[in-house]
Amino acid sequence: MNRHENAGVVYGTFESFDRAPGSDGLMHAVLTRHGGCSAPPWASLNLGNLVGDDSAAVEENHTRVYAALGLRREQVVSVRQVHGDRVARVGPEDGGRVLLATDALISASPGVALLLRFADCVPVLFYDPVRRAVGLAHAGWQGTLVDIAGKTARALQVELGCRASDLRAGIGPSIGPCCCEMGPEVLEQFRAAWPETDAFCTPLGGGRALLDLWRLNARQLELAGVKQIEIGGVCTVCHTHDYYSHRGERGRTGRFGALIGLR
């Protein structure tokens, strides 16, 4: 990923998106935890309102992010994430809204920015430079289990007329295959839903294994027809100096944001 800083706000962009046709009309960013005003343990660019941080600090952090990315608050559509598989199509009429019980957003409307929040779960960003459409999904282990990435890719095709061959997907910083330890109960759920699961596991003994959510989400995208996939390859548990990690910081942490939209 390419690293950027504006007014102290540090974020990454996907190289494949930056090189795509029409990328000058695309805004996308996977934020770090740098550039905000929150105090520890939420230091500093926490965008989560439900993690115990001071609400005024969270609002100021949003203001800084929007200023750094050239956005207005009324352009941004966000959600209340529930680790499910609901994909919502949004447009200008949704600007400033927070949608309930939603874990992915898609849009083909210029001037609309999509925002989700993360702390180990997998951000999956989508860009179609031909149809001029974008998407953003929140794929924790539960979202991965129910194929939220694949369902978002299919929603872009069915609802917005994208072709799978044109879609680009970026898998952002999240818990990596080095740290994503799962017990036998969870692994059995994955094996029941995804017979290929063991190909994405490193056994640890006792029925436990390290699960590679990056490659499993990439496989789900491939099954949805997406071939242009970039994996950022940064583990949030191993890099808590740059990203929030629920597991790495034992639940006492903030949420970093991922945003995408058409200018």
C-alpha cells in the first residue's frame, strides 16, 4: 500500500487503485491511528463512538479526517456494524446517515463517501473504473464465514451493473495469518461453510489453527469472479503502533476508519 500524510492524518491507499483508469476521480483511504486527538488507550485517531472514548474527541477526529481527505460530513454514509452479511446500496440521499445492522456499502454516486470502522477485522475495498462504482465491506471472522466480501462483489454486479472482470478489490490491514488463532468450534463452522478452509490454516495442535482471513477473503472474491485483488499484508495485531487491534490490545482500544468514494 502507498502511505500518505495530510495535516497529520496518516493513511494508506492501494497501489492497484492508484494506477487504475480514472483514479484521479477516486477517493480512498485506510486510516491509521495517527493524527487525532484521543487520549490513551484510544490514541489518537479513534473513529469509534462505542468504545469508551470521549465523544467530543471522536467528533474532532472525524472532522480532521474529512478535512484531510477533502470531504464534507454530509457526504459520508456510515453504518452500525454487526458482523453480518447485509449489503446496502446508497446514494446522495443517504449522505450523513448511519445505517443500522449493515456491514457493507456500495455506490455509483459521485460525491458520496462510504465509511466503516475496524480493529482487526478485514477492510475490503472495491473500485470499478469502468462502471464508476465503489464498495466497502467489513469482514471479521464472522463476516468472512458468511461471505460478506463475495456478496458485496456480487451486489456490485447485480445492482450497479459492474462486470467482475473490471472490479478491483483491496484487502486492508487486519489480523494476519500470524495471529488469527481459532479454536475447533469456529474452525468447524468454517469447514462446514467452506470445504477449502484447511488450505488457509496452519495447524497449532489441539484442534486449533491459525486462519488466513486475507487469503480466504481473496478466495471468496475469486469465486465471485473478481481477479484483480491486492492484499495489503499488514497485521494489525503486530502493528499496534499504527493500527488499533482488539485482540492485540485486549479490547481496550479504538477503531480506525476505511473510506472510499467518487469525487
